[in-house]
Amino acid sequence: MNTKVIILLGKSGSGKGTQANLLEEELEFQHIISGDLLRNRAKELDFTGKKLSDVLAHGGLAPTGVIFKLWLDTVEKIKNEKDSKGVILDGNPRKIKEAYLIDEVFDWYEWNDVKAVLIDISDEEAAKRLGKRKVCQNKNCGNIEYKDVEKCSKCGSELVLRNDDNPESVNKRLSWFKTEVQPIVDYYEKTNRLYKINGEQSVEDVYKDILKAIS
């Protein structure tokens, strides 16, 4: 079976996580979330776990070597599963050098059906959404809501504003997208693997466009 690989790109607030969850549920793709891999690794009490915990707590970026070790272990596990239909990358690559490394990995694991999907929104839309973004307090849920509601639509738990969604942090993330992620977008476009989706549509319409792009 030829495993499809979908790389989701977009600014903070573009809805990458929501769309990845929809793909995961409907198409039974496996969802590799770099943030989750790092947070789980940070729970270990060895040197890397402790240092990673400190770095993440202060809003820092884990080095490429650390995230790639975690990423490779996950890809190896998926590759050994005979019924793997597809993989969604959410949060990787973060830098252009990681895009090159990921291509080497795809080649090694014989994953040739690779598409990058950019969920495109303006800086203004990103800032507006992040100002309203709330996260479910239930750690087993983790649902994100952009509506003006107090309870999670999935599990009914309380919703809280994220600490890192203040204006200063939002501007920092938008600036980071321009300097670090835009070159990745350009790279996938030059190699004819980029599909740009209007992310300012409804969730349903964005999802329909993604399905058209990856089919």
C-alpha cells in the first residue's frame, strides 16, 4: 500500500489542528504532532527530558536533533504497520533545513506520495482568531474553540484562554512564520508539491478543498 503523506502548513490560528483531526477521523490517517512528541518526551526525568521541560516552559524551540529523533522513531513504528493508509505532519518541518531532512526520510522509507497543504489566512485574521481561542481544560480532550462559549462542545469541560495567545506572543509567532516557515512554503511550491487553501472559509469548506487537493 502506498502511504500518503500530508504536510499541513499555516500560521497560528489557521486551523491546522482541526483539519488534521478531521483527516485522521475520516481517512484513518495517522497524525504526527511534533508538539505532543516533545511534551511527552519532556516528562522523562533524564537530562534531555529535564532540559526540554525547561525550554518548553519558557517558550523556546527544541533543537532539530531532538525533534528528529522523536519523529524518526514514530515514522519507523508507522512504517512497520502493514495497514498504514496515510500520515499527517502537524508542526514539522519548522525550518527549511528540516524540510530537506524530511525529504531524505521520505526517500528512505519509500514514501513518494507527499503533498504540502498551506491553510492560508491573513495576519489580521490570525490575530483575531488567536484573541478568541480557548482550550479545553480536560487533558484527555484538548479541544480548541474559537467561538464565544464557556464550555467545550466535545466533552463539556471548562474552556480557558491560552497564556501564550497575548498580543506580544501572537506578533512574535507571525514574525516567526515569515522568517522560518515561508521559505518552507516556497520550497514545496518550487518542487510542485504545494496546495494553497483559503483558510478563511468555514471549517467544512476548508476541509472539502483539502480533500480535493490530496485526492
